[in-house]
Amino acid sequence: MITTTHWALVPLAFSLVVASSDITAAEIHHSGPTLSGNVTGGILNVDDRDLDLWAFKAEAGLGGVYVINDGLRIRYDLVADFANAINSVDGQTWTPGAHRQDEGELYIRTARVLLITDYGTLGLQPRVPSGFWNHIYRNIDVFEYNRFHGQTGNNSIFGQAEQVSDVLSYGSPRFGGFQFIGAVITPSAQDNQDIDIVTGRLVYDQGPLNFGIGHTQVRRPGINDLYRTSFGIGYDFGMVQLGGVYEHNDDRENSDGPADFDAWGVNVSANLTDDWSFSVGYAENDKNFGLDNEALVGTIRHHFNQDVYAFLEAGRYDRTENNVAAGISVSF
């Protein structure tokens, strides 16, 4: 799979050479930088823990695009996440970021450069939200606090992470709604191998239907031979949106270990009026050592406009801590 990924970059590398030839400074146009972000704050109540004011999301960043010529654009994004620096995180809670950090530490959520050509997009991404998660799991990732991914602490349902680092990616042009994306990921610099994770996915997004299937091979300290296959689907009926995900984790070194399990989830969301919407989701896994878990989550939102809404959310888990969250989200 590594060899295939390397060959997939050859036509793109050639296209970059062609697209960047005969460029003069006068031809380069810059759109940006533009400032955007989100602050979602409120109250979090987790079982056996004091009520706490909580930053569910707190991020701001800059982005822009350089148009080199008709065949080459360069996009850049730099986003900082302040939630970890705001929240009092402990073993019963989680906050955005790839690793548990010391309280008060600022987390860089996105730092990337994308080279966009007619032959596809090359991504140089030292830190970035997982495209694999966003493409395949997005139809069930609709809640404020109960998000199910592998970095949500004790309540995590799936193995797939939401945040990754050291990513070299290639995305093909879209054909009839289809796109292939491949990536190699090198988060560990001290394990005597240059590539720790190889991943690829085929996604479709056109009209009311979207779906994706992806496969990942993981070789890193603690996991020597893990294969993860995921499938996600969603359909937008207008007033109602349905989504589902299935994930299979195959630890070929230790089938009785905690990394070998299946997980799945479903979600239904509905727009009741222009001002009110709700989502209800269910997810479960079958982890070994009595670590299996299931979750039922519901949230209701009141939308003041397209950028501001209030929410009330509740998550009930079979083995880990239940929670209730309420707050207001503001995007800019």
C-alpha cells in the first residue's frame, strides 16, 4: 500500500512542475488572509464530578489562497485551539487535541499548506483535523460534547482519531461526485520507521447522498499491526437527515487485545422549524477486557441565525460517565 501511495503522487508532482513554469510575480494573486473561528461555551455536568463551566470549542485561525496561475493554487491554514487552555480537564473529561496536555497549554489544531492543481491536491500538513474522520464519520459527528471518536477519553466509542499530525496526503480530482484520498502519517520520530500509518479512502458526495469507505494500516509503538476498515453513509431528505458508520479494527498481533474490536453508530437529525433542530444518536463497541460501551445521545438547538445557536445535550453511557451539557455557539 505504501508503494501505491508513492506512485499516486507521481502525476501530481509532474503537474506541479508544469503548472509552476513561466511564473512571474505579477501573475500571482492573493486572496486573504481571512479570520474565522468558533466559541462554544456553557455548562458541563459529568457524573461524580462538580458542575463546570466549559469551552466545548474555542478556536480561531487565519487562511488564504495564492493563485499562482490557472493550473496552480496554494492554500494555507493556521488554526489555534484554546479549549485545553481554558478547561479543567481530568480523567473523566476530554478537550480537543491529539494528546492529553498540561492544563493551560495552547493547542495548534491546524497548520497546513495545500498545493491544488488540475491533477489533484498535495497536502503538507504538520497538524490537521483528520480528513478520514471528517469524510467517513461526519454523519454521526453532530454533537457538541459527545462525539464518539477515539480521543474523547473514557467515553470514546470508535478507534479512529479526530486529530492527526505529520500528514502527507494526496487527493484526486472529483469525478462524478467520487474522490480518492491517500495519506501517509508519521507521528513518531523515534520508532525507527519513517511511515507509521498508511491510509486511503474513496468518498462520494453529490446531491442528498454521501458515503465513504476507507482502510488504514497502523504500525506504531504499542500497535504493531492494526488494520482498520470504516464505512459511513448519510442521506439528506430535506427536513430529516440520516447517517450511519461501521468500523472494524483488526489487531493482527493480538486479537484478544483492546485494539481489536468492532464499533458502529447511527444518527437521525431533523429541522423542526427554521429556528429549532434536534439530533439523536446511538453508538456502541465490543471491546475486550470488559471495556465495551454503548451510548445514547440527544441534543436540541435553537438557532438565532446561521452563526449563533443555543443547545441542550445529554449523553447516557452503559459503562462510563453520563453527562449533560448546555451552552451557546458563536461562529465568526
